[in-house]
Amino acid sequence: MPAILPYVDPDPGSQAKKAVEDAEKHVEWAKKDRESMEATLKIAFGSALRQMGVSEPKEDEGPACNVCLEGYNKEDRHECTLHCGHRSCHKCLTGLPEKLCPICRKEFTNEQIIKLF
Ligand SMILES: [Zn+2]
Ligand SMILES: [Zn+2]
């Protein structure tokens, strides 16, 4: 009767290691998939915007009011400056509860709101 030898894995942990490697590969693929999907979406979104005649939003898209963060226009959001030199749109300056510069809190009057071109 042969002796029953206990089963010895020649390389214990190799199965587990392989499983981990496989899992890592899958994570890597999933990541690549997501990246390419995001890139595709970005391109599609950008071209859709361009087709609609909307330019892509940029960080440095000209001056904007630092109170309402809207770009200046020639209507209600006319770019204005105060005697302290800070700028804001006309709508924000005239709509302030107190006549204080929104940046340095210097007092001003409506006559001191200078409209810029
Ligand atoms: Zn504003
Ligand atoms: Zn100011």
C-alpha cells in the first residue's frame, strides 16, 4: 500500500498570483476602455457644440465679471470699473445691497460706476 503523500503545490501561490495578474490586466483594459470612451465623448461633444455654433468653453475666455462670473456684454452686463480700479458688470454693481466694491469693499456711489467700452 503506497503511502499517501500530502499534495504539495510546486509553487504555492502561483495560482493566486496568476489570478491577481489577470485581474490587474482586466483593470488595465477597463481603464483604457474608459479613457478612449471619454476621449470619444469629448470629441463628439466638442463637434456637436461647434455644429450648434457654440464655442467650447475655455478658461481664459475673455474678461468676465468676478461676481456673477458671466462674460461682459453691451446690455445688462456692461463692463464697469469703480474708482478703486476693480471691475464688475453693471448688473452686479447696481444690484449690490450695499454700495461696496465686491472685491475690496470700498464704498462707491452710482456716479462712480464707470462704464467701459
Ligand atoms: Zn456680474
Ligand atoms: Zn475695489
